[in-house]
Amino acid sequence: MNILTEEAAIEGKNIIKDFQLGDTKTRVLKNISLKVIQGEFVSIMGQSGSGKSTLLYILGGLDVPTSGSVFMNGMDISKLDDEKMSRIRRQNIGFVFQFYNLIPNLNVAENIMLPLLLDGKKMRDYKKPLKDILEVVGLSDKQGHTPRELSGGQQQRVAIARALIGNPEILFADEPTGNLDSHTGAEIMSLLQRINKERGQTIIMVTHSPEAAKSSNRVITVSDGLLQ
Amino acid sequence: MKIILKYILTNVKERKARTFVMLLSILLSAMLLFVSFSIGVSYESAQRKMARGMAGSATVSVQSVEGGIYADDIPALPDIQTKAGIVEGTSLYHENGYYETVDLLAADMEALNQINKPRLIGDGEVTAFSGNQIILPDRFTSKYGIEKGDTVTLQINGTPVDFEVAEIAAYDTVFLRHTRGATALLPLETIKEVLGWEDGYSEFLIEPAPNSTTGNLISELKNALDNGRYRVSEVVNEAQIAADARQKSMPFFLISFFSLTMSIFIIYSSYKVITLDRLPIIGTFRSIGATEKTVTRILLLESLFYGCTGGVIGIPVGVIVLKGILQGMGKSLSQGIEIPVVISVPGVILSFAVAVIVSLCSAWLPVRRASRLPIKDIVLGRVEEKHIPRPLIVGIGIVLFIVSALLPHFASGTMLYLAGGFSLLGLIAATILVIPVFTNIASAGLERFYGAVAGNEGRIAARNMKDNKNVTQNITLLFISISAIIAIRVVGNFVTTYISDVFHGAELQGFADGHMKPEFVEQVKEMDGAEKVLPLYVFKNNVQGNSEPVSRLEGTDNLEWYNSMFALHYTDSSMSEQAALAFASGERAVIINEDCMKRGGFSIGDTITLSNGTSGNFYVVAGSFKSRATDAEAIIPSMYAVSDFGASDYGLLAYTAADPDAIMVQIRALFGETSNWSRTVEEFNNDALATVGAFLQPMHSMTCFILLLAAVGVINNLLINYIQKRRTIAMYKSIGLSNRQNRKMTLIEGFSSGLIGAVIAIVVSYMEIQTIFLVAGPKISMTPELDIWTFLVAGTLGIIVTLLGSIVPIFKSRKMKPVEEIKFE
Ligand SMILES: Nc1ncnc2c1ncn2[C@@H]1O[C@H](COP(=O)(O)OP(=O)(O)OP(=O)(O)O)[C@@H](O)[C@H]1O
Ligand SMILES: [Mg+2]
């Protein structure tokens, strides 16, 4: 790894997460610290219920830790207000979920452009990036379709394109192939790998599949709320 | 399948807000339906009571052809429940130039108490009523400032007679009347003395026994009595009364109609969402072996529970509300007519049935659909409701809309009512079918507009409305509610004007009824500020057209003024000119009102004989009209009223003036001690409103209930929408939608749905009103006046309700954690 890219894309320090269920408090993450370097492709693995998703969401700013901090570009994003955090989500972070999470009545192009539109950008200024990203995910001929007219794999590609359109610093993915058959899953994985290689995109992905994890350059395992 | 039941119970417990709103809307629907139905019936019964007036529960009248009648003359038939002998007379009350007819009445008090017990102010009983005592209605005494114990002077046969006011009674029972003037109750002996009546009674009012009918009783009496000596008749024409009362209670039934439509829609959309929400569970249960039937049955059981609970609670609440409304009405009418609280059994059954049946059907449709879906799709969460407008449905919608709008124009007779009903339902149904497309078109337009004024959030919000089921559902409900409010208000206002303002649209501002010489008229014309002065010759009941009696013939020398002063509506607009030409040409022409045309079998262009028994002349029928401002059945040029019928004094004078009151004071002075009945239109209307005003109060209360139901419906909808939208909002938030942006988008969406709903409602309710008046039209000689403000206010109200309804979702989504929504698949 080259010294120039040794810079941390994101860094979690002493992350602790408790969930309160009625009277009982469970500590799901027990002091986790980790650092992901720019351009890295990290897989998070672990048993079901071990806290993978929880960790990913905290790193990606969708959830806040009970204590500890998350640094992105030297800024602690775990303590930002809604307005600032939303902007970071639009500009610096892309998320891909197991269940695609597309807006059903918007078409492919609109779904992809959504983060930019929410950021006040004009659709017409982004014709080129849209065309490029559609090409990357292989959906150039589908941009007018609505999500329900697409297969699961295609929907996941739309979700990936949407996550990438704003050139985020980090792409987070929670079991992106969890809902797909192995063949389609492999296609998505090779797409992510290509994006990581060709665009130098930092990716942090939760997965159950050792096969999928092979696409990454580092595997982190969460077990009993701690990193192994 | 206890487990499913248990699951549903848990679900009900967990989703308290939704269960509550759902139950509330069923409950309110049942209640509103019940109240509007019952109030219509109560109102109808009050109308009947008013029309029956003095007779109360007696329905048959027996009179002698000549002279009086004695109690012994009436045979003791078992079908007679009560017979009340009465004596009637007439008198004149005069004060400050006002003349008022006071009809005198006396009866066997015991029998009168049975058929129509007078209700005294202060709830006392009529006791020791004798000598020169009199009981007067409150409406009369309050008008002239008369108190209990005062002395009033009445002119009877030209002689003044003093009476002591023994009691003041409510304007109800025997005092009710539908003509001007007042009725006074005297002791039987006194009336006989002052009238010089020695011959028993003037009339017997007979109430049939409970197991008999009016028709039976009449034929029995006719058989038993000598036809040549006695006249047996029905007191009032029940059919006529029923028809009349129905027309006046129309707004209430209109309210029922709309509350029914709204209930159906609210309940149906709630169930649709609930079922959709439960799809995964349905799938899960089916995948572990529950049959389609079991699942359907259990879900239906749930809706049955909602329906029954709503009905069981809603109807008793309705009874309380009904009593409240009618009592409120009673209070404002403590001196007036008492409106009976009629809890109609069909009303109860109908409301309960609607609550249960609508709940069941509303649940059944989506449940059946859901239980037929492939289990695999449900389990994999692949079922998403499509809501793309299909050309076929849109086509059907458009055709239905046009047919519904046009149909009443081509129907007549009884078919007209059918066509009207079809048209009202059709317009609503067609609109519901077309709303998705309309919303899409509107959202495309709004996308540009908001893009320009509200940035990308506005653009996305507008874009998001396209093909969006939640939005169309909201708009539909809003449309139904707003158009209901508009239609009810317009019809309500119309009925108010209709029953309280007979001079509506007529130009005259005052009139004088009495004998007036030409000099009198000249003096009026010269009064300061007098504008148009139109004197008329009047012949009451002494002219026949061919052999048909004409109850009132008037002669005028200015038909043009007559037209506008009395708001004549010619049967067809070209007749106005034709009649004017005929009158101007100097030939013998007559215009006849539509009732009389029909009675006499006349047609336009006919030559008919107008005669007063001694002489007759040929007149050409130059036009036909209807008018609520004049009772005239036929109008001829005044020169022929003079030459053919020997008119000398004028009988009626109508005028307009800068200050109608000032003219009226002078006219009364001119009449001096001569009997006359002269009023400004304003005075006349105030009198009329005093009677009907309180009747109209419940209509306004009912409009409020409709509003309440609409508000609950819209909020229910927004709430269930939120349940559906939670996921979408979570998705938006996960890609960086901030709370501020979410607020902006939700408000824009709320405002736009409100706006679209309001626009559609305004257009459709306008068409509904056209239909309503087309159907009711032939019976009334008035056209509705549409006040643009009614439309705008209702529309704005709709938008405000939607905006208010957006507040809860905004706050809920603030607190929402996107992670949990997204994980929760
Ligand atoms: N909102 C919550 N409230 C209470 N407990 C929660 C909540 N979210 C997660 N948990 C608990 O935290 C633990 C970790 O959950 P998480 O979703 O992170 O697991 P995971 O490793 O992603 O599992 P999987 O591989 O099944 O997705 C689980 O035991 C779960 O029960
Ligand atoms: Mg997980």
C-alpha cells in the first residue's frame, strides 16, 4: 500500500453501543476501534446477531454510538446535528442495503439522481455522470424504468449507482448480495470489486458469504461485540 | 387458528392510534348517518305538524253544508278516537297603522287537549278559562309588546271588543299556521257571544282510532251522514304534506347521502391499508399451513368486530347528538314549534347495517385479493401495489363522467329522480376513477412550478405524487369531503332562501294590500324617494277561465315592471317578449301561471273565455309563468280589467324606493283607519325567518359534523399513509434527506394534494349541484345562486385540513430511526 493513500477514510474509536429493551440493557458493541484506509475494500463478517449491521450503521452515520466517536476527514460525525449529518450522507457517504431500498414510483434515473437532487443540484448538470454510472452498473438501457420492472440484481445495481453518483468517500454495503441468488450475487460482487479497483472507491461491506468476502482486501470479524 | 386471533389482538393493542382512528371513523360514520337520517325524519314530522296546524292528530273534518253542527250529529262510530267541536271566526288587530288578521278559535278544551294540546309559555295548564279572556301566541305578543294580563282590542265584525290576555302560548299546536296573521284561542261561550253564533259548532275535528285509518273513517262517516247536509273531508292532504316536507328536508338526506359515500370510502381505504400492512403475516401464516379460508375468515371477523363496535357505540351517541341538536333548536324556539325527536327504526337499522356491511365488504375485497396472492410472493415481500392508471379505467371514468353529467338533462318524470341519483353516484365514481391520471398530469405541471419556486425538494415532492397510491387516496377522500361540504352548503342555503324568502329575486321592496283609489296611488308616486310604483287590480275567486275558477286575477298597465317586481319566470324565455308585445298591442291577452294552465288544460295561443259570471270575453293566452312572489294565477292588461270586469279601486300596490320604510310609514298614514295589510319586504322576511330560522339551525350543525367526519377521515388517511410511507421516508433519510427537507417536502405534498383535491371537488360539486337542481327544479320556481366564496372557503378548508394532517407525520418521522425501518423488512 502506497504511503499517499495511507490516509484514514474513516476511523472508529472506542465505539460502544447499548440497546435498551424494556428494563434490560444489552451491550451489542463492546469497545470497537478500527480504521479504514482510503481505497480499501473491507468486509465485515461474523455470526448473525453479532453486531455487524449495528457497527456499519454507526460508521455510516445512520445510527449513533452510546459512546465513542467516528472520525471522517478528521471530523467526529457521531455528534453532528441532523442537518449536517444529512449533508454528509448526501455528499460523502453511499449506502447499499440488502433490500435495495429504491423509491418505487421514481424511475431508475430519478432514483439514482436522488442524493444529488436533495443536495440542490440540477438534473441537467449531471447528464454525463449519470450516463457514466449507468454504464458502470450496466443499466444504460433501463433508465426510464421503474424499480418494479427490474430484477433483484438490476435493482441492486440501481442502488449501487445511487450510492456512487455523488462520488462519496466511502461506500457502505450491508449484505448487498443477501437477497440474490449466487450467480447474481457474484455479478454484484465483481461489480463492487471493479469499482474499488478502477475508481479507487473505499468500500465497507457486511457479508455472510466467505465467497463475497474474497473480493475484498481485508476481512474484519465481529464476535461477541468485539473485533477478532 | 387461535394464534392468528392472538396475533390480531396484539396488533390491535400495539397499533392503538390506528385502531382508534379506524374505529372512530366507523363510529362517526354510523353516528352521522343515523343523525342525518333521523333528523330528516324528525324535520319531516315537524313540517307535517306545521302543515296540519290546528288539527293536530285529528285528520278528518265534518262540517254542515249550512249553519252549525252539534255533537249529536256525529255518529258514535268505534273508529272515532276523539271528536273536538270547534268554532271559528275572524277579527282584525290594529296598531300603529299595522293591520293583522287574527283568526279566532274556540273548542271543547278537553277534546282539544287530546288532539292538539296548546303549549303555554311557562308550561302551565289552561284552567278557569272564561269570560273575555284570550290566549295569544308568543310570536304575536312579542311582536306587539303584549304581556300576560294586558288588554287587547280586536275588531270583530267592525266592533271593537276588549280581551284580557289570560295566557301566552308557544307558536305551536293550534297556533301554528302557514298563512300570515295569528290565531287566538277564546273560551267557547265567549266566542259564541261575540260572533253571535248560536248553532252548536262550526266544525268537528275527528281523530281516528289507533287501529283505523283516515280513509276508512271518512268513508264510514260519509255512509253514516246525510251527504246533502254534511261535508266530510280530510283535514290536510297527507300526500301533499309528505311531498312538501320531503323537499324541505332534502338537505338532510343529501347529508346522509354524502356521509354514506364518505363512510364507505374511509372504511374501505383503511382496510386496504391494514390488509396490505398485514400481507407478510398473511403470507407467514399461509406458509405454515393456514388455509386461504381460515385467514380470510379471521380477518373478516376482525372487521366484523370493528363494524359492530362502531355501530353499537355510534348509534347511542347519535341519539344523544340528535337530542342535543333538536333541543338546541327547541331552545331557540321556546316560543315556537316543538320538533319531535323521531328515532326511526329504519334509521337505526340502516346505520348499523352500513357500519357492519361496509366494514365487512371493505375488508373482504382486499383480504380476498391478499389471500389469493401466491404465498411465495408475499413471503419474499414482492407484492407492491401497482397504481399506474390504466387507459381502460380512465376511459370508463371519462365516459361515466360525461354520461352522469348529461343524463338528468334528458330524463323527465320519475325517470328524472333515477337519473339524478345515478348522476350523483356516477359523478363521484367517475371522478374516483379519473383522479390518478389527473393527479399525474397535475404533478407534472406542479413539478415545473415547484422546481422554479421551491427548488429540488419541491420538484421531488411533486414528482413523488405521480403514480403514488397514497396521494391519490388522500385526494379522493379530500375530494369527497370538500364536495360534500359544498353541495350541502349550497343546497342548505338554497333551502333557507327558498323557505324564508318568497320575494327572492323580486324587485319590489314593499307592498300595500287594501282598497286604493287612483288618487291614493298618485300620492304614493309623489312621495319623496318613491321609485317604481306599480298599482294592480285584483279579483279574488270571482273570475273563471273557460269554466276553471281562477283564484286570483290581476290587471296591470306595465307588464315589464310586473315581470321584474314579482320575479316572473316565464316557462320559456321568448314568452316574455311575446307577452309584452301582446299586452302592448291592445288586444285581450292573458298570461297564466303554470298550475292554472295545467288545471284548465290551456295552451299558449289558445283563446279562452274569462268571465265573472255576468259577462265574458275572449282572451289570447300569451304566456305562462311561475313565481313565488305573487299568488296571481292570471294577469291581464289593466284596461280590460276595467272594461270587462268593472275594476275601479286598486287592490295591491308594489313599490321600490330609496327608503322603503319611509314610504311604508306614509302609506300606512294614508290608509288611516282603513283596514290594510302593508309591509316592506324586509319586515315580511323577518317575520318569515322567525318561523323557519330555527329549523335551519340543525342543518348548520350537520355541516359541522360532515366537516368533522371529513377531518377524521383525512387524518386517518394521513396516518395510515404514514405507516406505509415510513419505509420510503427511511430510504430518503438514508441517502441524506434532512428533517428540514422532509418537512418541506411533506408540506408541499400536503398542500398539493389539498389543492388538487379542492380543484376537483369544486368542479365536481358544481356539476352535482346542477344535477340536484335539475332534479328538484321543476318543483321550485327558483334557480340556485352559486356563491363563489362557498367554493373557495370549502377548498381552502380542505387544504388546511391536509396541511394540519401533515404535522403528525412530520413529527413522527423526525423521531424515526431510519436504521430500524430499513432493517425491518
Ligand atoms: N433496535 C434494536 N433494539 C434492540 N436490540 C437491537 C436493535 N437492533 C439490533 N439489536 C440487537 O443487536 C444485536 C446485533 O444486531 P445486528 O443487526 O447488528 O446484527 P447483525 O450482526 O447484523 O446480524 P445479521 O447477520 O443477522 O444481520 C442483535 O442481538 C439484536 O438483537
Ligand atoms: Mg445485519
